[in-house]
Amino acid sequence: MIKRKITINDIARELSISKTSVSFVINGKAREKNISTTLEKRVLAYIDEIGYRPNHFAQGLRTGKTKMIGMLVEDISDPFFSAVARMMEEIAYKKGYKILYSSTENDTQKAKDLIQMYRIRHVDGYIIAPPPGIELELKELTDDGFFVLLFDRTLPGLEISNVVVDNLVSSYKAVKHLIDNGYKNIAMVTLLSDQTQMLDRKAGYVKALDETSKPYLLKKIAYHDKRENCIKEIQDFLIANQEIDALFFATNYLAESGLEALKLLNRHIPGDIGVVVFDDHYLFKLFTPSITAIAQPIKEISEQVIHMMLRSISDPKIKKPVKTLVIPTSLTIRGSSLPRTKINGDFGLKD
């Protein structure tokens, strides 16, 4: 036999109080509405005893807020996105909000479907690392009064607030570090992508090489290609360009494939080839030698994004100006990019 769902009316009748008082307690407005502490505790104790769970969708219809935020990222299993999501989730929860997150896999149609799903769930705001091709959907959201915040990358032509790191300057400094350490033929392994953050990372690489009048050595890999294909492509690229003495990887997952390719080719780091990666990962510290990487400030990114979102949805009647926040990164220098003059026999070269 299916048990009937307990309602606010049932609780009010059982406790001999008004359903309005019960609603104020459940919605966290007891103090605001001058409900006594004694009555608040009595209601909370009873709903805990009976295992009552409020219907957040119904609450949303009454209050205009569901206390839910929709979050779309490229891949929630990626260390960067999972760390950002986890930190934002913790901050949001303390403020009474839940975050629903999904992976777009950089697929335009999937992103559109997920946005529609979040609309049906009546989320209060959207935090999105956007794939290309969803400009119309994002404009419709903002036109309908929803607050949308982009992070990690932007979409050109859209007037939407965003939080990004300084991809161009970060990449420039990383490649300049390799140049200053004596590397002559620096290649970049990046994605076959028009995403703004990838274009900026490439631009930083190009800018640094332009100062040395060296040719560009670019290898572009299809997004989410099979790992074995990615490894093979990097191997073939290195075999075809024997002069390469340093690699700059545009993402940490490309670096993982690249490091495996180097191992299969028996290329020593940094004796045969130096390595720098955009986006640090704790595993890079465990390699021998450890891997030089650009570290994105996950804590600052997470805090800035979620606080901007919470401020905006707390008072939607006040129109917020479009804001772009660019956060600097840091280059963590490790053993994979030692100066060529200091590389000894331990890494395959003589002094």
C-alpha cells in the first residue's frame, strides 16, 4: 500500500498551528516573521520525526526561487572542473542553495538540451563553461530575466558576465620560461578548437615565439579523441619533427597523453625534451622529474564565480552590469624545464 505524501496542512493540523507558520519555518523565515524559537524548534523536531521533505518545485512556484543553480561544464570528471564544482557547491550549500551540474562534452546540442532541462527544473541561475553554438540559448535566458555567468571561457559577441584566467599572458610566460632556459625549438600541443581559452593560449605561444623569430610548431588534437589515437598522433608529430626540444601542452589531459608518447619513444625529460603544461595536476608533482605547470587559482575562481552568482540571484530586480573578471595564474617551475646548461647526465645529456 502506497503511503500518502505528508503535506504542510497535515503538519499544521497535527501541531494545532497555522499552515502559514509551518511554511515560514520550513522556508527558513521563522525569525524574519517573528515565529518564536519554541515554536520553530517544535515544528523542526516534528518534521524530522516524520521524515518530511519539502517539495522544492512547489516552493519555487510560491516564492519564485527554487534555491537551485544549474552548472554546465565541459567534463565534470576533469580535475579542474570537479575541483571548482566541489568548492562552489560547498559555498552555495552554506547559503541554502544546491548546485545541479552536468557535462556538455563540448557538444552544442547536448548543452542546449541541458539548458532546457534546467529551465524545466526552474533553476534560479546558470553557471556555464560554454561550448560553441549556444549563443541564442544564452541570450534567451538573459532576455527572460535569468542570471547567466560564464567561466573558463567566453563566447564572442555576448554581453554576459564572465570569470576567466589570463590565458594569453599565462601561456606567453610559460613559453618565455622555456626560451630563457635555452630551448630552441618549442612545439605546442593543443586542441582543434575555436574555444576562446584555447585561442588565447595559442596566441600566448605565438607571441613568445615571435620575439625569437622561430617558426611555430603546432599540433592540434581533436577534442575527446581516443587516448590511444592522441598518443599516436603526438608520437608521429615528434618523429616527424626531430628538432623539437620542448613541448608546451595546452591542457593537462593532452599532457598525460604526451608524456606517455615520450615514454614510448624513450625521450628523456628534460634531457631530450623540456615540458610545460597549462593547468597543474597533483600527479605532475609525482613524476620524475616533476612537471612544470601553469596553476589555475581554483579557490579564487570558485569563490568569485559563486559569490557573483549568489549576489545576482538574491535580488533579481536590480539589474547587474556586465562584468568581466580576469584572474592571473602562477607558473610552478619544476624539473621538466631545467635550463639546458644545467641538465646533467641524470637526464640523458652531459654538461
